[in-house]
Amino acid sequence: MVARLNAGALTRTLIPSLILLLSVLRVNATVEEAQQHVASYRAVLTDMQDALNRQDAAAYEALRDKSLATLADARKAFEAVDAGNSDDPAVVFSYAEVIKLEGDDDLGAEMARSALDRGVESPALWRIYGEMCLSTGPSKYAAGVEALQKSTALDGTSPEAADTWFALGRYYLEREMPEPAAKAFASALAANPNHVPAQLGEVATRIYSGDIAGAGAIVDKVGRAAQPYDVLLRTMVRAALFDFELTRREFDDTTENHYAFSRLMYSAGRFAEAVLAAKRAGRLSPERVDILNFQSAIQIQLGDYAGAIQTCEASLRAKADQPQIQQTLEKLKQAAQEAAQQKQQATQTGQGKGMLR
């Protein structure tokens, strides 16, 4: 009888525990599924960048559709377990991240704020809440900055903190506050020296301070790693260059300054001005084939084939042993000759039609 009672009591104790355990395992499995969707989304973004670099529009569009579907699947999985009301800050953060990626910053900020008010907090959750506040408009700017500062107070030195420092720096930079922006970017790079967005932010603050050569050196150092952040670089550099010109600041008339200015203008999408600055740098140092070759590449992009031919010829005069430049020159001359022939044929055809009339 005692044994039967003990067994019954044990059963009554174990069954609820097993149900709870199964429920937790099911929730964990669903959260893991959602996080796998997020990882897949990031992989698709990498593929999209590759397609963009290849200028493969069809592949890019297909991948874009896939990325949106992947995000939608992740959101459904998080909603299935009511992730917004989770007591695990990592789960709430992941869900908020998906909402942010879908562009629903208002809802994401509200959900993250609710979790933070319940005491579910982490540096990452404060960061993403701050970023979403800044994205929603001026009414939440103060709350956004406060949240980012709260995040750095909890963790301002780990590699993950670099994202928070960068978000602060970008906010200051967009409000034409280069000094606090520079400090924030410096803190980001102290936390993670390889943080590319913070390095690009430093490019902008160097331009604001008048250090054109230093800004150009950073662009060279970052190199191809900046490609995924092309829009960010162009936006920040363009604003800094506009301020530099608006305040009529000048730099020393040196090769390095003009060459750096040319590369910065190119980064800002101002190709004609980039050519002008490269020409000045080339006149100061006509032996610098790297400058001449950079100039010819921009001229080709602009469709100025005659100018590109002249620049390639100058480069080969400075250094004859450049097979790639020689090949480019030959192709340009052939293209120019074909264009001239087509123009001549079109002229003759037009004249012939005139005579028939």
C-alpha cells in the first residue's frame, strides 16, 4: 500500500515536470529553428553582395526574394513561441533583430522596451532598442542615444560593443557633430580594430578635421572589405566632403593630398571631381603610374575614352612595362576606331537620304 502511494505521488510529481520539460524542449527547438533562419538570411546577404559585384541582376533579384522569405519564416517561428515575452534576453534580442531587419522598427522598439521594463536586459538588447529608436524619428532620438549609452555602460570593451559605439558615432556624424563621432568610432575600434563600419566612420571624421591624406589612407587600408558597406561609405564621405567644401577649407598642394582627395571623391560617387583631383596629383608627380592608372579607370567609367587613351599613354611613357595597361590602351583605341567608323557610316547614310529627297 505504501509502495503504491509512493508510486502514485511520484507519478503526480513527474508528469507535470515532464510536460514542462517537453514544453521547454519544444520552445528551444522552435527558437533554434528561427535562429537558423536568421543565419540562412545572413548567408543569402553574402550571396547577394557577390551577385551585385558580378552585376548579375537576375541572381540578385532571386536572392532578394529568398532573403525576404527566410526572414518571414524566422519571424513566424519566433511568434509561435511568443518570443517577445520570453525571459531570455538572447531570445528577445534575436526576435527584435528579425523585426528590425524587416523594417518594422516601431513594433520592434515597443517589444524591446517592454522586455527591458520587465528586467530582461543585455547590452545587445539595449543596443538594438537604441538603434530602432533612432530609426523611427526625432521623437525617439533621446531615448535611442540613452539606450546606446546604457549598452556601452554595461559593455563598452568587448568586440560586440563595437556595433554600439558605431551606432552612436553615426548618430553624431549625421548631426554634424564630428568630435563626439570621432570619439565613438575610436571606442569602436578599440573594442574591435577590424570593425569596417567604424573605420569608414573614421574616414569621414578625418575629412571633417581636414586630414585628407589620412582619410585616403584608411580607404586604401580597408580595401575590398568596404564593398558590403558601399552605400554607408558613400553617404558618410559625401556629407563630410560637402562640409569640407562648404566651409572653404583647403589642404596643402601635394601629390598625396590630391590623390587622396581623388579617391575620396570617387568613394562619394563624384567621378568628375575625382578625375580633376587625380589630374592635379599626376601633374605634380608625372612618374606616379598608380595615379595615372586610377585616373584612366575613372575616365573609362565616365565614357571619356579619348581622355582615357591619353592617360594610358602617359602611364606607359612613365613606365613601359605594364602589359595590362598596354592591353587596355589597345582595346580603347579599337573601340574609338569602331565608334568613328560607325559615326562616319551614319553621316554618309544621312547624306544619302538627303540626296534622295
